[in-house]
Amino acid sequence: MEHKINEIVHHLSHSQQQMARILEAQRHAAVRMAQIIHAMPDSMVPRVSDTEKSGLHIEQVNGSIASYLNAMADFQQTAADHLEIVMKELRGGENEE
């Protein structure tokens, strides 16, 4: 039984490492987009006629950040759910002994 639990923990660990890599890539993309917008010279700042385009770009950056935060929350919830299952299995194994 302990061997099966160890295998499950190993697979969960691997899948969570992969999810963490994906989230890290999303974070880098969001940070880079924010840096690009921040680094834009004033001459590129949209005029009143370009307000709609500017709003679209701001929405894209905000959407990317929100997507990253939602994915991070999902990752944390998944990790907690998996840990809960493992802890129940470990407690069950202790009760059997």
C-alpha cells in the first residue's frame, strides 16, 4: 500500500511541476507585456482618437494578468486537493497497522 501511495505522490509531484512551469511561462509573458507597455515612449502613447485601441491593449494585458492569477489559484486548489487525498491515504494506512 505504501508503494502505491509513493507512486501516486511521485506522479502528483511531476504533474504539479509541469503545471508550475506553465504558470511560470504565463507569468513571464504577462510581465513582459507590462514592461513593453511601460517602456513605450510618450510619442507612442495613443491620442484621443486612439483611445479605443489603447483600451484594447490595456484589456489584453489585464486579461493576461487575470488569467495568470486564476491559473495560479487553480494550481493551488489542485495541489491542496491532491495533498488531502494523500493525507487521507496515509492516515488510513496508519489505522490499518
